[in-house]
Amino acid sequence: MADYEVEKHTRLNRIPDRGHYDEKTVHSIIDSALICHLGFIENGRPFVIPCIHGREGRTLYLHGAKASRLMNESGSGKDLCITFTHIDGIVLARSLFHSSMNYRSVVAFGKGRILEADGEKIHALNVVTEGLCRGRWEGGRTPTKKELEATSVIAVDIEHAGAKIRTGGANDDEGDLSGPWWAGVLPVETKIHPPIPSEDLRIDPAPPQHVLDRVGDVL
Amino acid sequence: MADYEVEKHTRLNRIPDRGHYDEKTVHSIIDSALICHLGFIENGRPFVIPCIHGREGRTLYLHGAKASRLMNESGSGKDLCITFTHIDGIVLARSLFHSSMNYRSVVAFGKGRILEADGEKIHALNVVTEGLCRGRWEGGRTPTKKELEATSVIAVDIEHAGAKIRTGGANDDEGDLSGPWWAGVLPVETKIHPPIPSEDLRIDPAPPQHVLDRVGDVL
């Protein structure tokens, strides 16, 4: 797979070893995230809003209520920054200075455009839905015309993106290794647990296979 | 405890029931988050960067390498937006339109100022460290003068903040309740697991109590 072109917004100047620009790494971090943090500017102020996303190739899809400021601002062609973050551990070095976090993150830049055609919108919503729970598009009720009209869907073609990853243990200075301080990592795990069926189900409450398939996934 | 004043940047217009502005709710979401997503504007473009934070009263502390763009931009008094998000579940409604996420989030606005005095910086770093792992400030090696000089610490007094929370199951339309589609929630949990001691420890590798106290915490 190709690499994202490195440019000044995505290049890591400090600790460049943590930077990754290949599609495989960048896309796997995006795809395993349940949400992203969407940054945009409104009236000269920055806003950061958590959003559900889907990805197809180098395109991100976001959706929201048609009336929302978020959708109107983000879909108007302005610059966006979309960030995806997983926390994998609290790194407790002997020195607080070298204490850190294990993480996987992607920062992506692009401009948003509102999708107008119903076919495009349905395709994007399918990508979002299937990204969250594969098989759900067939397993749920698809949107009506009226619901589709009430929903804004935005496509963002990623112009630049970079991943940053830290793994492993504490990296203390040589002079601290003989000190009296404990060092190590507290792992942090985000996991999907067994489903809780709705109480008002009128069908067999046993979850379907596409829902069970998601159980145990560590993000 | 007091409430944050509600203003146009933090008021929820859609589904206002999900909005919370009391300090107890807002601060508990901030405090249980391991990281925040910091939004700022540089050269007219939005940036969203994951950061470790600490909180004391209505002040947030962030830190980073002195040389970093992040710290220089964020500490210069410009408007910042700092967002904290926990995902608690994937809500699978019968209709994809009503499918959603259970979450707790806070969006906070303020301006950043770089802390210059060593005493202020040490105090802020103590707040950040203790927020991540209570007892770690005493349990690790505190910063040297040189390390302190290499670190930028920023204080952000929160001007406005609002929390948004969704809990519970799927809320389907009455007409869909008799349909053939399963509905329910896939719970998502972020948890701190038992520590992994560094391989190069020269002291007893058994983790100290302040580290063990963090195990099992669900964020």
C-alpha cells in the first residue's frame, strides 16, 4: 500500500521514530477507533467535537443531524483536522520526566464536502455502519427517505495524515537505573463486552451473529 | 458545587437533556480521562492533538517539550478547545437512524498561558502526575532543574464548559418495535490492567501500592 506524503503538518520533528505514514498503519488506527475528534474553526475559534466516522480508501465519512452547526461548518469546504487516538498504557518511568503514555494516534487533514445525492449518502452511511459493526447494515432497518433528509453526511478526502505510536516500557536515564524507584507499565485496554438486548424486544432476544462477532474486540 | 455558565458555544440545542453544566459532572469526566484532545489554530488551520492533562479547580494543566509547536501555539493566549471523551457502548437500534453511541464527553474553552516560575511548573506537573496515578509524585524521581527547563507547562483557565452524556438502550420509533430487527447495546469498557514491571529493575519488581491501587479502574 502507498504512503501518505509527509509534509510540515504531519512530520514529527521530535522523536521521529514514532512517526508512520504508510496507509496500512494509518488506516488500521482509524478503522479500529470507534470515534474521532473533529476539529474545525467557527468565527475564529477552534472546536473539537467527538464524532462517529467511517473510512473508505482515503476518504472519511462523518454524519450528523442536518440542523447541527457541526455538520454545516464541517461540510462547507473549510480545513478540518480529524484525530484518532487509542491509549494502550500508562508508562511509569523512574523519573517523572520520562513517564509517558503508550498510544496509537492519527492526525488527518482535509476539507469536508456535504453529500447531496441520496445514493452517495446511503453508501457513506453503509460504510460508517459497517465500520462500527460489520453486518449491521443488513441486520438493521435502513434509512427512510425522510430520515435521510434529516441527516447530513460529509465526506473528507484526506490530504495529509500521519500516525504516531509509542509502545514498550519506560526509558529511563542510565543514572536513574540504580535508584529506589519502581518502573513499569500499567496496560490500558478498551474492549467490547457481551451485548445487552433491549428489554422491549418482541423477537428472540438472542443477539444475532453479526453482533456476537464484535464481542471481545480490543480496540 | 457551582455550575459552568451556559453560553452559545456549550449549549446543546439538539437533545438538550444530554447537556450537563455542573462542576461535579464536568470535572468527573475530565478527571477520569487519561488524555484530552487539544484544539488550536495555527496559520488559520485547526489542529487537534492528544495530550495528557491535569485539573485543579477550573484550571487545566498541559505539558510538553519546550521546543514543540504544540506548546508554543497553545501557550500564547489564543483560544483553545479541549475535549474529553469516554465511549461506553455501541447502541444498536432496530433502525440505523436511531443507532448511536453511549458516551460521556466534555468540551471546554479557554486560553492558554505558559507557566514561567519553577514553583508553578512543579505544582502543575504534580497535579498532572497525581491525576494519572495518585501517589506517583512521591513514588518517582521528581524533575531536575534541567528537565524542568526542557518542559513547557501550560495553564488553561476554563471559561466555558459543558458535558454531554448518553446512557441507556436503543430508542426506536414505535412503528419499528414489531420489526424483525434485533436491538441492544454492545458495552465498551476502558480498563487499567495489572502492571508489567520493567525488565531492568534493580529493586524488588513487586509494584508499589500506589501503582496497584490503579489496577481495575474503569475509566
